[in-house]
Amino acid sequence: MTMLDSLASGFAVALTPTNLLFVFLGVLIGTVIGLLPGLGPVAVIALLMPLTFNLDPATAIIMLAGIYYGAMYGGRIPAILLGLPGDASSVVTVLDGYPLTKEGRAGSALGITAIGSFLGGTVAIIGLTLLAVPLARFAGSIGAPEIFVLAMLGLSMVVFLGSGSKLKALSLAALGLILGAVGLDPISGAVRLTGGSVNLMSGIHIVPFAVGLFGIGEILYRAEKGYYDGSGAVKLSNVLPTMADWVATRVAIFRAAILGFFIGVMPGGGGTISSVISYAAERRFSKNPERFGKGAIDGLAATETADNASSNSSFIPLLTLGLPPNPALALMFGALMVHNVTPGPRLISEHPDVFWGVIASMFIGNLVLLALNLPLIRVFVLLLRLRSSLMAPLIIIVAICGVYSVQRSMFDVGVAVVCGALGYVLRKFGFELGPLILAFILGPILEVEYRRSMLLSEGSLLIFMERPVALGMILIATIGTLASLSYRRLRVGRPKDRSEASGQSVT
Amino acid sequence: MYTFAVALFAGWVIWESWKVGVGSLERPGAGMWPLALAAALLIISAVLLLRSPSGERFTAQALRPISLVGMLFAFIGAYDYFGFLIPGAVLMTFQMKVLGREGWLTSLLVAVLGTGATFYLFSELLGANMKAF
């Protein structure tokens, strides 16, 4: 099958009425929930995942992908209108988005965000389509040692490239890996770390873990800090960006789309890192860098475009290699596993409908995002009138039902509450939750591939050095980490430092 | 304080992993992976403990989320006896009235409607099969 044939069959899947309905619903619900102040995209995906479990795998992922970009866009709205970032990646949005609102140009800001996101996403999806088959073929030719190294690479990047204390991130990664090991040992079948509990024998399920950590945890944190009072709704004068805005931003958008695409493919990329780097790059290229931070619409366009481009391109490692590069996709991975679909090199041959259907649906989803957001901006802004004191309890109840519905178990709800308490405590003490969930998902993969590698090499650790691909990756990882660490040390006063100072947690 | 608890947890993991059987680095047993991780976690926690603590302090405001956690566990316990709807409505009312300082009418109205609608969505439309009462 040629690529075009496969893509065509993918569109056949994506364009069925059911899948069209669900991508629309996903984008809509994701945007609406994502715009509630305080919930980042990861929390939204975690909360809404249970809604997809009764669907086919392809439909489920199509809906979840829709929720993902819906939530990412939705999170921009309070960032731009209220200066309230819902998660780390919208911190950069606030820098130029909020000043634009104060200038009375909120409509332009929101409109450029929608358009930039659309263009960035489209570029990324085209890249994804072109790269998908060659990468899947490459992925098919690599073995356990390479997968182990890649997964290690992905986890390390998230740990070392996050803002905040590396040591804390590392400890959470270790904790996440341990929690991922609770239950039956995948290779020998021995029961471990359950403390005698029968309920834990199949391990801690991703849904209670994620919903608890991000959803309930966030609400617990908000309960202490005080609730958002609904005062943020702003009158929008112009809803669409002007021609002048477009001229000012189109080069920025083009640059950011390419940059975002490549960063998103890398392990650890996607979301925050791509928006920060694009913003910094745009500032470097700008003739008037002092405008940045005061309402530079090209800076805003760059962040948003890169963000959406990387969100879309980060599906590449997930679909072809089976390795989620960031927390949001770690949840997608979990969702796929619930449907008994294992992402990875075999996905393209075993479930081509899922693989190509998802890619085709991403084109459609991006389009829906644009189509929904430009006209409905005023409606969404009205939603900002909802007080958190009313929304938070509703979210808790939905979370409880969602978690219960996965395995029909109140024990799971208990797990979620415990994870919520953990999430709350971690936020209080300044830990970022990203490494925890990524480690939780990657843990079983890492362990299995390590032990398989040992079986292959009959006990020799040298196997990682002997195989050229694995060795190559290790070298790239080392060089990359050293380079990024020294790069960060050299750059003082970058937006990233401001985001660390504002102390937002990564979701 | 959190780090101390984590260190204790790591210790427990090490003990449990040892019980399951560790094997060697070249031929790992079931316990090797969690043991190695817990050892690393222990070391990192020790280093973190020695450094000056960062993050926020716990004030009386923390009673709010703590009380919510308590109510959540109470809900889970009450579910077996009273089903979903009543404990759920109580939970929501607590959050709105006590934590959110909403009025009685708003709290009860939103609680009953919210609990009912969510129950309907999940139990009837999505097949979660929860006990209503």
C-alpha cells in the first residue's frame, strides 16, 4: 500500500459519522473543560478518559486527541484574558497574551492563537504523515536494547529539561517507576509491592492514578488557595485578528511551526519546551525584542504555533515507537492499553485503522478546532463567569464516577483520592508532576526491555554499547543533556526563568 | 517531612523487593528493578532532606483540602450503605457550602442536580452501573 492509499483509508475511518461526531465532541468538551481556570490539558485528558472506554479503539483515540488539542487551546483562553496560566505551557502565553488583552486587543490575541495553532498543527500533521511509515519501519528493526535506551532518553529529557529542581524531578521519576512496578511482575509473574492487597494485584491503574494526581490533586490545592470567582469575563471588541496582525505574525508562525514540529518529535518535547524555545527564538530574530513581554503579537503567535505543532508531532514517537514523550501522551498510551491496542512498531500493521484513522482525524480535529473557536469565542468567554466553587465539586463528582466506571471499583476511587492527596502535597512542596506520570507509564516498558536485553545478551551489560543504534542514542542523549544544561546556565533573564519564578506546576 | 515519608516508603519497597527475590544485575529477578529504584530514591531523598526545604508552608488554610480528603473517604465508606446519590449530594454540598461559601439554596440545588445528572450520564448512558441508593 502506498502512503496515499493508507492515508485515504485513514480518512475513510476518520470521516465516518461516528468518528466525526466524536472528534467534534472531543474538541468541544476539551476546550470547555480546558478553559476552566486551574485545569491543565493533562488533568482534562485524565478526567475525560473514562468517557472513551466504551468506544472502539480508533474512535476513543480520535476523541482523546480532540480533547487534547481542545484542552490545550482552551487553556489559552484564561491565560490570555485573565493572566491565569492553567499549566506550564500557557505561562509563556500569558507573557504577551495578557498585555494584549489589557490593550483591548483580546480578540486579536485569541484569534491569532487559533489560526497559529491551526497552521502549526497542519504542518505537523503533514510531517507526521510523511514520516510515519519510514519511522515505523525503522522501529520494526530495532530491538529491546534500543527501546530501553530510547525510553530512558525520553524520561531523562523530561526530568532534566523541566523547570524547577532536577533532584526533585528525579526523585519523582524514581517514585513513578516504583509505583509502575506494583502488581504482577511482567516477566516472572511474581506478585510484588501490593502489601497483601488483592485489589492491587493487577497493579495501580492509570486512570485513578492520573485523575487523582492531576484532577483531585489540583482541586485540593485550589481548595486551600481559594476559588476563582468568575470575574474574568471580558468584553471582546474584535473577534478576529486584523490584516495587520496577520502580516506581523506570518513569518513567526512559519518559523514556529517548523521548530515546534521537530521539538515535538524529540523525547521530552511537546508543550512547554517547544513554546519556550520558539518564543526565545522569535525574540532573537525580532527587530524590536523589547516589545516582547508587553504585547508582542508575533511572540504570542510563535508560542502558540509551536505548542500545537509539537503537540501533534509528539504523536509520532507514540504511534511508531510506542514511547510517549510527554505526560499528556502518556495518558493516551494508557488509554490505548485499556483498549488492548499496544502502540509501537506493530501498530501500523496490526491496527492500521487506528494508526491511519488517528492521523487523518488529526487533520479534521485541527480544522474543527479552528472552526469552533473563531465563532464561539464569545460563548467560551461567557463560560469564564462560572465560579470554581461550583465547578470544583462537579468535577470531583465526575472524577469519582469516571474512576469508578473503569473497573467498577470503589477501591480505585480510594486510590484516586490517595493520589490526589499525594498530588496536593507534592505541589505544596514544589514538585512537578510531569516526571511522575511519565515514569509510571514508562516504568513497565523500561523494566521489560531491560530484562529482555539481558536475556538477549545472556547477562552482559555490554549489549547497550555493542549495538550501534543503542550506542548512538546514548551518545546523542549525553551530548544533548550536557548541551542543554550548559545552554540554560548561559542564558540569564529568559522567559523560562520567569516561569520558574511564578512557580506554576507542570501538568 | 514529605521526604522523610518517602524515605520510609523506599525502605519498605527495598524490604519487599528483597523478599521477592532479586537475582543479579545480569540475571535480574522480580525484585531487582524495584529494589534498585528504591535505593536510588532513598539516596535522593537523603540529599533532599539535607538541603534546605523549599516550597510552601502548611498553615491553617491546609485544613480545607485535608477536610475535603476526609469527606472523600467518608463518601467512599458511605457508598456501600447509602449508594451514590445521597453521599454524592452531601459531598458536593459540603464543598460548596463549607469550602466555597455559597448559600444553602445554591449549594443544595447544584448538588442535587449535579449528582443526579452525573449519575445518569455514567450509569445509564455509559454503563458504569453504580448503586443509586
